[in-house]
Amino acid sequence: MSALRSYTTIKGEIPEGVSPVSYEIQRSRFLAYAVRAEEEDAVRTWLAAVKKEHFEARHIPYAMVFGGDGSRQRSSDDGEPGGTAGSPILEAIKARGITNAAVAVVRYFGGIKLGAGGLIRAYAHAAGLSLDTTAKVRMTPMRTMYVRIGYDLLAPTERYIRDAGLLTDETVYADDVTLSLRIPPEDIAQHQRALTDLSAGRAQYTLCSVRFSAVPLT
């Protein structure tokens, strides 16, 4: 089995998605929507809702990219001249290294034709605006490690966690303290050794399976 790889995606899951970004040129108005999704069927349902909301719009081209490596891609010009809408939207997603996401751009025609080059630039710009204004996360393979310690070890353990920059979840306080840490799989052994040394061998560990964890990007 191949190792899981980190990837970048956006916040804003179906059904809400990301608030649309508006762009106007030559009286044509473009509304760009972005959404996070992992399956094409979910995006199709979302697109149907967007089209229902904007039933008066002339065109709603879109593009979507899936998979950790971004290898699954779909796009549609939705009636615009071939290659002038769906492809520029798709390229805007790919250029930003984003996957598991879709962008739809609603166009309200203003009566002035933009030409093929104008359409390509307009759809690419609208899609880019939408993607650039939404928050992004780095989906990173992490393994949860529970660390059980006595209360006398809590302060130095918490100091180690802060200094190491480890991600934490809820801490359970009972007869002992159980800390929940999210750690890249390749770093587990290193932190176990450090915590074992810090606790003089008293720390107890429970490891969970590897799962993707969302790490905000600044």
C-alpha cells in the first residue's frame, strides 16, 4: 500500500460551500462559487442547487479536482465556446495546488460579447478570486497517540508538547491524565522516546490508525 500524502484543499463543505465572489467586466457579471468535496456525485448535487438558484443565468461552467494527487479532473463549458470556460476554471484550481474541490462560475450576460480570449481571462480571474479569498487547509496524515501520565508529570509534558509544536485534542483528567496528540506517523518513535525519557519510563501509550488531519494554512 502506498503511503498517504498530504494535500491542500479549501474550507467550505457541501452544502454551504464558500460565499460567491462577484466580478464584472463589459457588463457581464460573474459569480464564482467554490466548494470542498471528495466525490463527483456530491458536486453534481451541489451544481444542481446552484443552477436552480441562478435559473436566469446563461451559463454556469464548472471544474472539479479530486484525489490526493489531483489526478481526477472534470470540467464543463456549459454552452460557452469550447475551451473558454471549464478549462480556465480547471487551470485556476490546478495552478493553486488545490484538490478535493470544485468551482462553478455563474455568468449573467451583459449584452457585449467578450470573445474567446476575453472569456478565458474572465472565467480564470473569477475562479481565481474565489479560490484566493477562501481559507485553505493542509490535509496531513496524522496518527493519534494517547499518552497516559501521572499528575506530577503534567507540567513538564505540556511544556515538551508546546516546545515540539505538537497538535493536541481533548485532555482527559481522571486518576491519571490522558493527553491526545496528533503526530505525523514517521515522528511517533521520536516523540515516544523523548516522553519516555522525560517520564523515566512511566508514560503509557496507545496508538490509533492514521487519518487525515486538517492543518490551517496562513
